[in-house]
Amino acid sequence: MAMSHTSKNRLCNLPPGTVIIGKWHGHSYRLLRRLGSGANGVVYLAENGRTRVAVKLSDDYASLASEMNILRRFAKVQGAALGPSLLEADDWQSPFARETVPFYVMEYIEGENFAAFIRRRGKEWAPVLVMQLLSVLDRLHQEGWIFGDLKPDNLIVTGPPPSVRLLDVGGTTLQGRAVKEFTELYDRGYWGLGSRKAEPSYDLFAAAMVMISSCCPGPIEKKGDGRAQLLSIIEADRFLTQYKDVLQKALDGRYAKAADMRRDLLAASSRHTSAKNERKAAPSRRSGRQVKRRRQARGIVETVVIAAALLGAYALYIYWQLAM
């Protein structure tokens, strides 16, 4: 059950400096600013002493309990940082509405929004980060989950070296069920390209849309035939065109595993890098040929000059011989 409209408005507008004190553990968290809000709660950046954390508040106990369970499961997956670490859970006796508000505290992952990072560093980073994302999704899918609400706002780039992490597990859903949360632009159902069944191909469609939207200069709005529109956006962008085959397969739901999409994206990226290096090397090869031609021409001229000089000397020799 999602938060009520009144409750959401109240929790979304807590002033900076508000202190959240846990009813059971007694730990206090001073709110600094709101990080984001969704259907199931509001997340704030907060301080606990000198440590910065993220605090999520909601009046929906069931949703918070589900998210905490997911974070605990994520923590048990070896070799992959799937999401932020869960630190604790408690209740807050709100002085504003005289009600008890459940909350949980998680690791604050400091970094830059995915799309902002691409705008600042360049499109060449998009396939690199999406390949990292696909590795994380592959591990998540192997655990039987779908991230669901995959979009740039739920991805953060940390580092150095640049590394992509998942945020806000509110949309994470067990495979086989209906996706709990989604954002229209990254939802294949909105584009008429599939169902909202929680399966790997749902996340992979969204991963393709993350790459497309991050490389496009302006907003994308659905107009008419969704598939035709998305393909035209790809074809209109010189950079995205190099990854058209991979993106099209993901949009059409033809990838069953994130690892397969990652493999094809890596191959396309390697071809792009090789072609780019060849274009850079081409002027050097041309200049090399030009130097060779100039040397050959210079050799011919020198030969002609030497021959002319020899002929001239020989002519003078014959002349003096005849004169004597």
C-alpha cells in the first residue's frame, strides 16, 4: 500500500534541521535536505554525529519492511555492491502530527547522478557505465529479483574510478510478479513493447532507455508508434547509431540475460574504439605515403640533374677533342 497523499506531503516538507530520534534505539539523525521521494516514502540526507546517512520515512510499514528485506538480501550477495547498506530501522514519534512514523537508515552513497555524469564527461562513458550496470543487474537477476524502477535518478556514479551503484530499491520485485514501481519513460509497457511482468528483459529494456536518454540532448516524449520513434532517435544520433543492434534487441525484449546484452555491448564498443583509432592513424599513413612520394620525386630530379651535368661534361670533352 502506497503512502496517503496527506502523509506524503507532510513527510516531504520536513524542514532542514529537523531531528529524527529513534523510539527504540534512541539514535538521532538531523535532516539536512531531501534527496528524493516516491510512492512509498521520502528519503533525506541526514547526519548522525559526523557520519552522513540516508533516512527513509514512510507511513507504509509493509513497504518499508519489504525494502529492508531486499537490502539485507543484497548484503549477502558476494562480489557485487547491489545497493546501499542497511544500517538500522526504528520508529519516530513525530511532534508535527502526533503519530509514529517508521523509518530506516542506510548508507549514503556520495557521487553524481548518472545522466549528469554523462553530460559532463561525454557520451563515450555511457556504454562503459551501462556495461557495469548490466554486471550488477546480472547478479540481481541470479538472485531472483528485478530492479523494476530503473532510471538515471536511481543510479549514482561514485569513484574514482567511476563506478555505478543502484539506489532506491522500492521498485525491486520478485521475478514472475507484476512490477511494483515504474517510471513511464523507462517502462516498456508505456512504449507498447511488452508487459510489466518482472523478468530480466524488463530491466534490460530500461537499461537501453537509460543509455538512450543519457545521450539525447533534450527530453523524450512518446508520440505515436513507440518502437519506430525510439529507433529514429537512435538513428539520428551518430554515437548511438554505433550501438543500434544492441539497443534494438534490448528494446524488442530479445535478451534473456543481462550478461548477453553486456557481451554484445562490449563487442560493439570494441568495434567503435578500433574504428576510431584507425581514423586517427589514417592521417599518419597518408603523410607517410606523401613523404615517400616526395622522396621519389626528389630522387628523380637529382638523377636528371646529374645526367644533364654528365652529358654537358661529355659534350665539352668531345668539343675540345675536335678542336685540337
